[in-house]
Amino acid sequence: MYEEIISEIKSNLGTNKELNRQYLSSQIEVYKDHPYNKEIIKEISRMMWDCLSEDEKQEYNEIAKKENPILDILNDIYFDIENGNYKIPLEKLDKFMETFPGMFEDDKVSEYHFFTNPLEEMVFRKYIGLKKELRYIPDNQPLLDLYYVYGFLLLETKQYDKAEEYLKKALKINPVSARIILELTEIYKVHTYTYNEYFIRTCDALKYAYYPQDIARCYRNLGYYYIEENQMKTALALLIYSMEYEASPLAYREIKDIQSKNNLELSITECIEIIRNKNIQLGINPFVLDCLDEFIKEYEENKLYHQLLYFLELKLNITNDEKILEKIRNIEKNIK
């Protein structure tokens, strides 16, 4: 039904952009009470955008840059958050959310997502997949950051149910964001009857993660889970292995505590064997690493050096490969 209506509307468009705009405006009125009215009007709006001249589009974009309430509120609160002052930012966001109408919400034919980079989209397509037509949320509308920051602040003030609500809104926008999933695990660590959700979500984050800090946090989470399960050897193995990705003082203290109370010592080889025997992913997901290599190859072949550097640096952070570091240095010299 929806597709037929859109096809019919498109078939009636001609070469005169002004007439097209008038016709499209009339179709908004025609379909305002249709069961798919929201979806039809969105698509008509996209067609109307195509009818604008380049000057009109530029003018609209300039206005949008000046009138960007999401960006304005985030810029207003970031300084306080970075300095550990959460009270005022939370008060401002509470007030902002009272009147925020919501944007880029899924409808019957489209789902809206934002991915930090093409790697995340490839991971999304493999492990989650699209149920509807994909629409990208524009870079200049940081809706994901808005929901994530609000969820983070709510969590810091122990408003667990509301924090979960907004972190899940952020996760719906980017379902493979390890950062968001790991924030959600903090709720499931303290606000659920069992640790099942905590464990499952952490394993999801580990599957999607490509930053060493996120990978390390996943292993620390799993270490905590096995402490609660009273499986101290497994917990120790996970905590020691987490240090391969981030030297966390918290993990170090936990390691020393377990070792002293349980008279346990493990080599890194023994840790790896224990983790494998628990069927827990060891290190970065091979699929994610393969995707990184594909992007590196593609951008190198097409001489897209800025994109190439971005993905080389991601791989360097994970692998600490000296050859990659040398490659980065050579590219940086050549593009200066």
C-alpha cells in the first residue's frame, strides 16, 4: 500500500520544481488521515527537499546550524560533566526533555540509525540486520549523544529505571555501541535480581567492541560476574587478561585481593586457556578485525589517506603492531 502510493506520487512529478512543490504540498493534505500518513508525509518531505535549489538547500542548512537545540544543550553541559559536576547538567537535561518532541523515530517503513563509522554499520548488518528501510540520522543532530548523556547522568544519580529507558533509546539508534551497552550493564549490576542480563549484555559488548578500553571493561565485567558466582579462578583469569587491553588500577587491586585470599597465581597462558574453556570470546571479535582490514585495504587502494589513517589507528590501538605504526608515520609524512 505504502509503496504503491509513493510510486504514484513520484510518477506525477515533472521537471518544473515549483509545480512539483505545489503538487507535493497538496498530497500532504490528501494523505493526512491515511493509516500510513506519518510515513507518507516523511517521504513527501524528502521529495520536496529534492525540489529545492542548491541555494535554498544551503540557506536551510545555515538556519539549521544556527537553530540546533540538541547541539546547544550538549555544548552547554559538557564542561560540567567533564569536570565531574553532574547536578546542574542533569537539571538542565530534565528541563530540556520535558518539552523535547523526539526526532527520527522509527515508523512502519523506516528505521533510523547513527553509526560512528562504516565499521559499526558492517557489524550491525551482520549481527542485528535491518527489518525496515534504513534512514541515517544526520551528523548534525546528535540524538544518540543526547540520550546517552542523559542516561549516564540518571544512572549516576541512581534513577535506574529512567536511566535504562534513555540508554535503551540510545541503543536503538546504534545497537552495536559497546559504550552504550556497557553503561546499561552498570544498571543490571545493581538493579536486577540475577546477573543473567549483566552477563549477556557484556558478551554482546565484547562481540561489538573495537576500542581496547571497551574490551578491557568487558573482561572486568565478566570477572565481576564470576566473583559473584564464586568461581575465583575464572574471575582471576578474566581480570588478568583485561590488563592486556587496559592497565586498570581497579582491576589490579581486585587481582591482588583474589590472589591473596585464594592463594592463586596464573600465567597469561593459563588465563587464556581458562577463558577459552568457558567459551568466552578471546580478544577482539575476528569479524571486526577482518572488517578493519577490508576498510584499510579499500582506502589504501583508493588513496583515501585520511580515512585510511583513521582505520589504521583503530587497528594500532588493538594490536600495537609496529608495522602499522610505521605505516601511519609514512602516510602522515606524505600528506603534509
